[in-house]
Amino acid sequence: MTPHEFKTARRKLGLSASQLGHVLDVNPRTIRKWEDASGTRPPNPIASRVMNWMLDGYRPPELKQDGILIDDSADDSDAGT
């Protein structure tokens, strides 16, 4: 995932750099460095994978426990199936 794709994904999910940093357990400055167009520090591959999972509908427990709301069109009634 390129820095531009990473930033686009974060925005599509409706998360701030701070919120995503909380989910990924990294400093929000790290998120901003991963999104920097210069590409000097590309997004972490594991963070990129988590972003793709979130785009596919996965919602980490941190989002629910801490009340971080994101645009979610999936129905929670079938969660865990």
C-alpha cells in the first residue's frame, strides 16, 4: 500500500490519524509519516493489511470499546459468524 492509498483508506474509514494510531498502537505522528507523499517511510506492511481488513468490514475491538465511530454499513447482528 502506497502512502497515498494508506491516507485514502484512513479517510474512507472516517478515522483521524489519532484514532487510527490508537487502533494500531502507534503514535499519530507515525501515521502522518506513513502518509507522507515523499515516501521516505512507507506504511508498515502489517498496518496496511489491517487497513485492508477494515476496508473489507473488520472492526477491531478498540473501535467498539473506546467509542470510536466509523462509517459502518455492515450489520452488527451477524458479528462473530
